[in-house]
Amino acid sequence: MIRTRMSNLPRRRSRLGVTALLGLSALLAVSGCSAVPSTGPVHQGLSDLHQAEQLVQFNPLGPVVDSTKEDIVRGFVLAATSSAGDYAVAREFLTPEYAGQWDPAYGVLIDDGSRPYREDDDDAAVLELTATAKVDADGMLLPVAPGGSTDMRFELERVNGQWRIASAPAGIILDRATFTAIWSAHQIYFIGPTGVLIPETRWFQSRAALSTEIVNALLEGPGERVAGVVHSGFPPGTELVTGAVTVVDGVARIELSQEVLEAGEQAAKEMFRQLHQSMRTVTGVNGFEVVVDGVEVREPDAGETQPSVPPAEPSNPAVMIGDQFGTVVAGEFVATERLGDAIVSLGPDAVVLSPDESAAAVRNGEGISRVDDEVTRLVDQRGGLLVPSFDPMGYIWTLPAGGGELRVTGGVDETYTIEAPWLRELTPAAISVSPDGARLAVLVPAEGNRSVVYTAGIVREANGAPVRTTATVDAQLWASGNPIDIDWVDTLRFATLTESGNTSKVTVGGPGLFAAEQGSVAGGDQIASGGSRTQLRVLSGDGDLYMSQGSGWQRLIGDVEVLAKRG
């Protein structure tokens, strides 16, 4: 039998969340390794081998006789850490009538774990949560705006003299440490208009059913947030015949319905490419086979295909110092001949290089110009323009500060407006298009001396020409401080620069990911990525260029006037 193998698969590190587990030890029994006894009776081994494959296993306790209402409410929330038997232990805290109605698959509310308790009346109790994020039924994670609290109401009644919950919020409640111990982020890949694989981050429980859930996510197709941005190679109606993906000796057997045979050659190639990339992060899976009616479906000859993502090689900082434009190599400035003179001649205050560095978008007092080997052309002369963005298809994106028409410019006399009605409600401080050209990120101010990043999908024609953004727009990151700048780190993450007093803070996040602060730089004005999170650069108002180093920042060089972005 011919099997499809996936080479050089990365292995996810186990994140055991030891500190969080210790905090729950009084109420939960957490499985782990122990010494092998040399004496004593013979005990039966673990019968549920699927459970044994989990990275972290919680064994919560059911309700205890004569528990108080608070015991029942808190015990129910803790019991939802285990999905075994369709959350069988958690359902023990519910009345018989409500046990079959409660829907844990509704989603996850992630909080800080404090959860003050109060009773509203004789039959109701409330947990006051400080929510930080939420995960919907499709596994999409979104941050919750900081500040304030959420009341979760539980109605209780007595069953045979014991308190039980008669009504509870749908979904489950987890603190972040527990959530990341039993859930993990994975990228589901779909096809972009130019054939590039586009990732969509989803969260799944780290259990034996992970392969099944990822395949089902592919079969369900793109989510609402990327509808129109990407498509799937799987024909509509394709299902898992057996209801599950089985894994034997590292090979996942994917038995699909006959609809998959309706896929043409191109769709079949896309289907296999999606599977290759989406299954890469599943622990214990190093290959797969697609089967219909017991017969393996052979993978088409891939031929020449687009890479899964545009290559992002770590790059040296591109800067302008004095009357020269070039790069910083090992702390030394090296002038570049290509485009350098043309860029400097415009007297720029912002420069964005195209991904292949064959062209540049340059901002000065006159507006934004496109510079390449042949010509320099003014493409947008509106006042107050933000730093532009250069997408991988060669289009320059421009927008005035505080809002206005979003424009793109391609070839000669190819400038037009992009439909993005949601921008009218915002006051953008910075914009950036993702390296795969699938998303637009917009950094805007928020109440309480904060900043927020909104992202929208970019709908394109088959040739890659942008048409509009998606109607669905999400807040993907909240950061402290007023907005200054933003740049994409890679296809999954972006970095923001915000001002808080005399300090400029760097925060890294992305669609479906938790945000992480990455230190601060005094008086930072511009931020740019060098192709990875460890290659972030920040330019201060004094002309000092800093590079990310561990949890801090190291000065590279001074007298820099402009720090260029790439893309």
C-alpha cells in the first residue's frame, strides 16, 4: 500500500502547566509518572488507551454529599477540565433534567482564575469572572477587552436533598494556565487565490481525537472570517465515513465519502496539500492515507506548486543614515546601490520595501511614491497618509491617518478603492498587510490609554488583485498605551508598538493567538520585523536602532533616520 509521508515534522513540546496543576491538587487528581512498585498485588492497567495518549490528564471529583451551593458551582467548573465521557463528571453536578441539555461544545471562556462568588437569592449563585479571551465552537480564539467583569449565573435546586445545578452558562470556564495545558493551537490550511496555502489558527483539545477534529475542520471548509478569502480543495458534502481518523504506526487512515472522487486534478492536489500542512503538528502522526470504499486514493503528482507560505528569510535591518540607504550587517552600515539613491532623493520619513525588494513605497511631504528600477511615480498624494504596506502580489496599500478611503496601487495607472466599510468607525494609526496577503491589520486607539488591533480578510480576484475586505472584523489584540506602529512578524503574528509615558512597549500577537509583551524601548517611533519574532527592530526618536534580544533590547547602531519595513 502506498502511503503519504510527511517529512521533517516538528514535534510540539509538552506544556504541562505544573504550577497550575499544583493549584488544583486539592480538588483534582492529575495523572503522571510514578515509581514502579517491586512488591504488592497485580493491578489492571489503564483500559482507556485513548485517554493515555493525552498530554495532560485531569481526573476531577464528582459532588460530595451535603455540599454547599458554592461547592457545587465551583466543583462543576473544575470538573469541566475533563472531557472524558462527554464531560460525564461535570454532568454529575447538574440536575437529571438539565444534564442532557448543558452544551459544553458551545465554547470556552478563559479567565484569570480569581472568580469571586456570591448568592443572588435562595436558588441562584454567581461567579464574577475577569475574562481574558474566549474560544467559540469552531475553535477560534478572540481576546476580551480589558476591564470590567462578567457575571456567570447558576440556578440551583435540591435533588434528593442535595444541591444540583438546574441552569448554567453554555460552554466551559477555564483559567489560562489550565486552558493551555489541555488545549493547543493548530493551523488549518486553505487555498488562497494564487495557490498559496493560507493558515487559520484553531484551538483543539490535546487528545486522541485531534486528528479527527483537524480533518473535520478541513471538511467543514473555511470559517466565516476567511469566507471569500480562501477556498478548500475538498468537494462539498465530503465526510468521514467512519466518523474518526485512526492512527496506526504513525499513519493516519482517513476514510472519506465518495464525494471526494468528484474532485478534479487541481482540487485533488489542493486537498492533499491541505492535509500535508494541517496534519504536520499532530503528535504521533508522520503520514496519512486517504481511502474511499476501502481503496486508497493516490496523491496526484504535485508538479510545480506554490509554497505553503511565502518564504521569510531572516533579514538585516534596512535603514537610511544621512544621504545613504542600506542595511546594517553585524552592527555596521552597508550602503546598497539598488534603489538606494532613488529612495534617498525623495527625502523620505517612511520606506516600505516590496517582499522581493525590487520596489519600494516611499512616504514624504508630497505623499507616497512607488520606486523601482525603471521609474519613480507618485501614487497617492492625499494629506496625512499612514506608513503604506506592500503586499506579496505587488500592490501598495495607502490610508490617511484617522480614516478615509483605503486605496491600493498596482501597475501603471492601476489605483482603486478597496471596500472596507468597517474602517469608517475607526481612527487608524497604522496598517499592515500580512506576508501571505490574506489579512489586513489595523492599529487603532482604544479607551483607557490602550490600543487594539483589528484584522479583516482580503478578498481577491483569481489573479491576486484585491477587491474588498471581509465584512467580519475582529479585535485580535489589546495592548496598553497609545498606538504608534505595527508590522507583521510572519503569516501568523504581528507586533505592535505603543506609547506609555516615555516608554514604547512591544506586544506580539496574532489572529487566534494570545498576546505576549516583548519588553520596551525608550521613545520608540517605528517597528519592523526581520522575518521572525527574534528579529524585531525598533527605531527610537533619537535615531538609535534596537534589536530584540531575549526579553530585552540591544542597541545596534545610531544616527538612523528611517527604519524600513519589508511588505
